[in-house]
Amino acid sequence: MVQETMDASKTKRIAVLTSGGDAPGMNAAIRAVVRTAITYGAQVYAVYEGYNGLIWGGRYIRPMDWDSVGGILQQGGTIIGTARSEEFRTRAGRRKAALNLVQHGINGLIVIGGDGSLIGANVFRSEWPELLRELLEGGEVTAKVTTEYPNLNIVGVVASIDNDFYGTEMTIGADTALHRITEAVDAIASTAASHQRTFVVKVMGRNCGYLALFGAIATGADWVLIPESPPDVENWQEVMVKRLRAGRKAGRRDNIVILAEGARDRNGKYIGSSDVQRVLEEGLGEEVRVTVLGHVQRGGRPSAYDRNLATLLGYQAVRTLLSARPEDEPVVIGMQANRIIRLPLMECVQNTQAVTQAIEEKHYEKAMALRDPSFHDAFDTLKTMVRALPHPVEEGQRRFRIGVLNAGAPAPGMNTAARAAVRIGLDRGHIMLGISNGFEGLAKGQVQEMDWTSVSGWASLGGSMLGTNRVIPKGKDLYSIARTIEDHNIEALLVIGGWSGYVSVYTLLQERPNFPAFNIPIVCLPASINNNLPGSELSIGADTALNNIVDAVDKIKQSAVATRRCFVVEVMGHNCGYLALMGGLATGAERVYLPEEGITLADLQEDVRNLTHGFLSGKRLGLVIRNEYASKAYSTHFMCALYEEEGKGVFDVRSAILGHLQQGGNPSPFDRILATRLARLCIEHLIDQREKGQTDVSCIGLQGGKILFHDMRDFDRMSDLVHQRPRNQWWLQLKGVAHIMAHPPET
Ligand code: ADP
């Protein structure tokens, strides 16, 4: 019988468990929960094997310390195991679980799982007083225990590769699943194109078409079938065949159809991959292959995004739990507008289930209405992108001549954005002009009309097909640019680029009094791996670069298992520390040096002290990430030499300057999706400007969850021109979390 437990009001004891389907990033969340709890003075337990472990107790509920979550950030799955527990669905099971918790003195629980797991947590929490009363009646606990533990506080963290949870923009695991899907579809597309074959790719998502829809956007697939929006005609098969046949006729070499596992027709009948295969084989008269991606989507190393999302959610879950009052309703930690927020758990669960129910009841409009607005926009955009050819131009329609160029260093996602811009523009009936080699090409008159198929395959390509450079026009370039604009009658301009692209556009704006040709609407779309552009919290390319950094650092870390070694990794970013900080957070670096703060001698001395102390106490690997411009005096080589000298006999040091591998490679799904979304809005904005006779010069950006256009006249006010970065950098506030994750309280 439990008689004595520790005073719950003095030291908080909390537990964490993972439940339901596993998702990459769960480990990052566990690590964050454990380390945050330790930092805030709480005792933290892991419950192994989901709710089963809660019922089984004993060795399934174990105290965790700092090192027990070391080295797990980069691992897929969940190190504490997960399960679907039938016993937890029974009252008897939950009574045992309650007994085990009070036996350990635990009165707060963090559940990392899908909506099912969170429902279970809520049932448990609402029954808690009754469960304790039953335990008291059964003589299993004393009255003192029931008064000590009058309630159980619950905090949920949603982990689900399906991204099917209402209220949060992203759930842990969804971004990684999209990585797996894009890798697979990119690979399939190349073989499909070689043989002119059609492929049906089946992806996960029983009640949520997120992976299928955004997978299709990211890979440039040609058709998609999702649960929320079945084809709105009875003869969907004919429509699909007709469209794909038209695509072939227009010269498309591959046909990729993405099918969500929960896709169905208007009558609610599931559409299987073999159904689609048969329909297409008969309709197209060609070989159709099926690839069912299955559990590959769930597995593997979590993406940079998922690691950071999970870390921030886990951190916030602990803070929420430790400050919870007994009367507080349970919350789930989610992400909205790029910020971590607390949401009412039950309301979100109910709305999540309402979508499932709406789909089951064939209320598809309702199901769609409950999805995030970005889901609708994506679906709308996809309908345009999958067309074989644009809609015919309406009679009497004014056709604007819209130029598209890339400027600045190459950023993965530039091609995706250009493709979306060209196709959206053409589909709206306008003439799209591709300008080669940035503003230099514009000065030289390198302008070409783009047609629908000229951008085929660009969705997944890194680099810049149009060509880009960092040339900022001045002097006679400006005359040449004005002449090109006039000669080609360019009536609006989309600049997909980085800092030098923005400065070039700002220059044209300022030169308007001298060059009337510059009086056209212009919009800048942020594309830079540095994420240093004003007006947007994120620029395309940065997520890919971050994943490149994470991939490289994971390998570097693995190379050092047998030695006591510290790595100093130098990353790009110019004068913006975004990649360094987010890369550090995603790889578990113990020290991150940012250009915003610089490096002092005292910092380096402290590093040497901490590294020496750490290695002498059993640590095997050290990781310091520095931005390339963090300090002129204390270069990467200097830092390494200093650490090496001071750490002699205790640890050795290696440097890794990651260089241009960060800029290369195909864009990540996140970058492709953002690029497509922004490009569409930019083209619509330019068309709107022309229709209204306006000539605004603006930059588009993601801010506070909204996509806004900022007036480029404010460029100098929004930017720190000396350091070439925005004045306001939202991500700097994440420094504290990065510090907590890497520094046990005693150091
Ligand atoms: P997910 O969390 O991934 O949605 P499930 O729906 O399978 O996965 O739920 C995981 C576990 O949560 C279940 O096996 C069960 O133990 C628990 N659970 C789900 N719903 C309830 C419920 N209504 N009451 C008690 N436990 C539940």
C-alpha cells in the first residue's frame, strides 16, 4: 500500500511517454522534456512502451538523467518505445496506471502522440479523482495520498506524420515524412521520365491528405487523390485519364499520380492503388507501375525542422506542466505562425475528429473547411500546376508581360518558385518572360518567353535554371536595364533572390525619377540560404541549407565515436546567425557562435574549461558551431588551434568548414512548398497591380503566420544595411532553449 510519497508541492515529479504511431522527432521531444525538467529542478521519469508501461509499472517507469537522452536527437522512432494499449482503454487498466504514478510520486504527465493518445490522456485525467477514490476503497492507497494527489496535470505534444491535428500547423514527424516522400518521388520521376511511364505512388494519410497534397506540390506530381476532397464528379477516372493523356500530348515524359491511403470517391468508396493502376493502364494504353511507400515514411533520421519543432514543443510542454494549476484544463503544445503556442486539448481533439467524421459521413466540404487555409490554397495551386497546358486566353483579356529573374547567390527553391510563377502567370492568360543571369542578364537583354513545358521538372531542381549572380546594377547598367524593359515591354517584374537582389530592386526604386521605365510593379521573393532578408521570417533555401548542415554534422559526429574529440563546424549565413543557431539546435551543439554576438576571449576560455571538464568526466564528443562571420580575429582555425593547445592530453580538435555543400542539392520539401506558395501570391499581386494601374515595389514575406507584402521604400528601415540582415530577427529568442539543451545545470 502506498502510504508515504514525497511532498508534491516541493519537488515536482513528472513523467513523459510516447504513444500510438511513432514519428521521427519523438526522441528530440523526449530529450527536450528531460533536459528542460532537469534544468527547472523537476524529477523526470520516462514511461516505456506507451500506456502499457504506465499499467505495468516497475522497470517500465524509470528516472531519467541528463545523459540518458544523449545522442538520441538524430535517431528516428522513440527510444522509450511506443504502443497501442488496449488495456488502457479499460478502467481497470487506468486504475493500475494511476496507482503506479502515485507510487512514484508523479503528478504531471507529458504525452507525446497522436489524437488517440491525447484522448486517452484526457480520459485518464478526468477520471483521476475517481480512480484514486477506488484505490483508496480497495486499500491500495491511504487517504493522505488521495489528498496529496488530488489531480493529474496533463500536457500533450502532437507527434503524427500525417499532420492531421487541428490547431497546430505542423505535427512532429510530418516534415520528415515529406522528406521521405519527395526523395522517393524524385527518384521515381527520373526513371518514369526515361521510360515515359506512369507511376502511382501511394502515401500515408487515412483521414488527412496533407502528405499526398504537399508531396504532390513538392515533387511536381501530375495528379493527386486525397480523402478530404474526392474528385467532384462521378466519372473521376475519365477526367484523370483525359488530363494525363493531355499531359503526354503536350510533351510530358513522366506521369506521377499521388494517392493518399484514405482517398475515396464521392460515394465514400476507397480508391485503391490497383484501381488507379487499372484505370490508367486501360485509359493510357501504357505500363503503369505502383509504389506503395508504406513505413519508409515513418522511419529514418528526423529532418532539421522536426528536430527543432520537437525540441521547442518538448521545452514548452515542461514549462507549461511545471506552472500548471490544479484547475487548469489540459493543453496541447502546438505551433502557429512559427511560434510555439498552448491550445485547449479537448477542443483540438474534437475538431480533429470532426474531420474524420465529416469524411466518413461524406461531408467533404465540411472536412475541407476544418483544414488550415494553407491546405485550401495548396489544393487550388495544385489544380493549376497539374494542368497539361494553361487555360486558353479569354477573348479581349489584357495580357501583361511579366518578367521573372533570379538574383543573388543560388538558393535551393529558386527553380520551384520560378516554375510556379511561370505556370500561374500563363494560366491566368499572361505572357511570362524568363530573364537569364539576374540583373546582369536584364541589362544585356537576355529575355525569353517561357511556355508551360519550359519549366517542367523544375519543382525539384536545386540551383538556378534561369541563372543568377550577385551583380547589383549601377551607372550605365541602369540605362541598359531601362532599355531592356522598354524593348521587351516588361510590365511587371518578379525578383526571386537574396540580399543583392533586394538591393538591386531598391536601387531601381530610387532611380525611378531618372528612369521612367522603372515605374512598373516589382516584387521580391525572399530566396537565400542565409535567411537574412527583411520582411520575412523565413526565406526559401534556408531549410535546405539547414538540412545539409544537419546531414553533414550527423556524419561528422559519427566519425568520432572512438576518440575524445571536439569538432568546430563553420557554417554559412554571412552576417546572419540563423543557420548557426538552428543548426546548433538541430544537432545538439554545445556552443553556437553568432555574428550578432561575436566571439570574445572570455568565451573561448570558458569553452576550454567546459570542454576539458566535460571530457574528463566521460564525454566523448564536443561540437561547436560557428557562423562564418562570427569573428574576424578568432577564426575557425584560430579557435581550433587554441582548443587543441589548451586541451592537450585530454581531447583533440578537428575543424569542418562546410562551405558550398550548404547551398547545393535539391530543395527540401519545406522550401519547395514555401516557394510555390509565395510565387503564386507574387504573380497574383503583380497582375492585380497592373489591373489597378499601380506600380508598387514590394517584398513578400511570411510574418506572424501571415503572408504580407511590405513596401520596399522601407527596405532601409527594416534592414541593418551594414550587416545585411533584418533589424528584427525572431529566431534569436531561441538561444535560451539551445543553451538549456546543451548545458546541464551544474555546469
Ligand atoms: P494515435 O495516438 O497515434 O492517434 P491511437 O489512436 O492508436 O494512436 O491511440 C493510442 C493509444 O491511446 C491507444 O492504444 C489507447 O491506449 C489510448 N487511447 C486512445 N483512445 C482512448 C480512449 N478513448 N480512452 C483511453 N485510452 C485511449
